Amino acid sequence: MWLSIWIEWEFDEVFKINWAVSSAMQLSLIDIALLIQNRAKENSPYLTWTLRRSINTDFTRIQQWTVVVWSPVRYARVREFSNNLHPRTTFYLKRWYTDNKTEIMNIMKNNLSKELNN
């Protein structure tokens, strides 16, 4: 049982946009996924560091506008929702948007401006 978060764009809507914009969105998707991965590692429980080291990003479906931030550790899901030893580390993956809202918007804005100005 894995813990994962899927980040997707609307596939059909993206193809209606011109190539430069869709390229910028794909770059943004990669940057956002890496940001989420790194923040999840920072926010995760760290008693043995196993969970923190196990958080990965899967880019194999990037052509379908989907990336997955996940952990194969068996207890990752339990630590996401309850942690008596480190209560402030709960929801280390679920907080991905609220903790990073401004940075996500900046990533999108920067990548779009770079692609459209070239």
C-alpha cells in the first residue's frame, strides 16, 4: 500500500493551447512535483530517516501530463494521518498546496514568461 499524490493537468485543455504554453506547463509540472517532493521530505517524520529518504517522484507519465509523488514505505500512509511522537509532521504530503501556494504560482508565472518571451 503506497502513499501517493497525483498532480495532473487537464489533458484535452492543454493541447488546445499553443506549443510554447504547453511546454511551459509541462516544465512547471516537473518543477512543482520536485518542490512537493522536497517539502514532503522536509515535513515528514524523521526518527529513522527511512520515510524521508523513500519519498520519490515518478515522471513516467509526464507525456500524459501526470506526475506522482509517492513513498513505497509500508507505514507512510499511517504517518501521514497520525503520528503520536511527532504530531507536527502529520499531513506532510497532504499540505502540498497550502504550504507552497505562492511558490507554485511563481513557478507557473516564471515558466510561462520564459517560454512566451523566447
